Amino acid sequence: MNTQRSDNLRGIALMVLAMGFFALGDMTIKWAAEAMPLGQVLLLLGSGGGLVFATMTRLQRHRVVTRDFLHRGVILRNVAEIAGTFCIFTALARTELSLTAAILQATPLAVTLGAATLLGEHVGWRRWTATLVGFAGVLIIMRPGLDGFDPNSLWAVAAMIGLALRDLATRLVPAGMPTMRISTYGMSMLAPTGAVLLLSGQDWVPMGSANWGLMALMVTVGVLGYHAITAAMRVGEVSAVSPFRYSRMVFALALAVFVFGERPDAWTLIGTAVAIGAGLYSFLREARLTRKAREAGVAS
């Protein structure tokens, strides 16, 4: 087995592991939202996660806070992080895990749309078509105007937009800025957001051992998932590893069925399949174009 293939297999394994951790994170978020107000969860998650990432930043011999905190790309990313996280927490609190997870599968397509419209990146007609088909899959899942429509599913759509903007803003962050510092900023901003929500009228729930354990689990799986996905993208080729992001839906469906007793209907499954299929095509198309461009560069 050649080295590149071995690296790709390791990258794929790490990506699947990361998606498993993120699905567990969604499960803990849903549990936490049932036990505590949103402001309290955000305050504790932002404080705990921010402290972990800040410690990791220092261990890598980087300063935690520098002037780049005021860079427009960093500010935009932090705002998008707050908006996306707030919306996904709200969606998980008010809708089924399977429904929220299904809608979020279109996030990579939203990133493609944003890259073309906001960043001016070239997107060919095939990827435009795949993007539109993927969003049609989201409409199948949501079924607006029909009896199966849940207005709370719009929180998942808003979360998808927020997370896509966060990923797009990451491209505007200074290239030399350490990844751990970026994560420290994004995670820490959740703490003041939670504090504002608590001050606006949400009541603090006393923290028993169960709630502390739940928050510790949420921070742990979040950090482990972040580490795994970062390692995956560094070890394997992006074109080989990225499509396995969709394994998150497999984990989410398993948790939704066996932990929360959900029973996703046929339309949800069909729409999910359409969104994932469109996303995979877009990934593979982009990888093919990248490979052709690289080969043309070598030939010249």
C-alpha cells in the first residue's frame, strides 16, 4: 500500500471518528437544552471550551489574545459562530435530532453558494445544479406548506446559514493565525452570549452532579471531534476525506432512533439522501477540477 493511500485511509478513519464525536455532541446539547436554559448552557460551554482551547494554544507556545482579535475576518467569524451555535442549540431543543441533523447536511452546499456569491469564487454550472438539487432536498425534509411542516425547523436552516458563514469567514482570517487561537476566540464568545441571555430573563438552574457531568461530556466530545477533524484534514487529501463528513448523519440517525426514540419518516430520509448525494457530487466535481488544474500546472 503506497504512502498516499495509507494517509487517505487514516484521514478517512479520523473524519468518521470526528463525525461520531460531533453527533454525540448534538446528543448532549439536546439533553442539556432539556435540563437548563440556553443561556446557561452557552455560558458554561463557552467558558469550559474556551479554557481548554486557550490552554492548548499556550501549550503550542502561542499567545492566546493578540491584535488579530480585531481583524474583520475574525470578528465576522465570531459573530457567525455565535449565531450558528445559538440557532443549532435552539433547533435541537425544539425539534427532533434527526430533523436538525438532516437539514444541516446541506451546510457544505451553502458554503459553495456563499463562496460563489460573496467571495467571487468560480463555480461551474454542474456544481450550481448540485447546490440547487441539495437545497431541494432540504425542502423535501421540511415540507413547507404541508401538514408535516414544523416551523421550528427554520432554526436548523438558520443554523446552517450561520455555520456556512463561519466557514466562509475562516477564509478571511489571516493565514498565519494559529488554528487553536481561532478556536479559542470562537468558543469563548459563547460565554458572554450566554450571560446576556441569562440577564435578559432566563433563570439559572442549580448545577447538580448530573448537569456538571453533562457539560463536561459536551466539552470533551467537542474538543475530541475538533482534534480528529483537524488531524483528518492534515493527514489525507481533502478530496478523499471531506465526503466522509456525511457519516455524521448515520451517527445522528442511530442516536435519534435508539436514544431519543425518534422515527424519521420517508420524506426526511429521501430529502436527506438527495442533499447528501448533491453534496458528494459537488465534492467530487471540485476534486476533479483541482486535480486537472494541478496536472496542467505540472505539464506546463
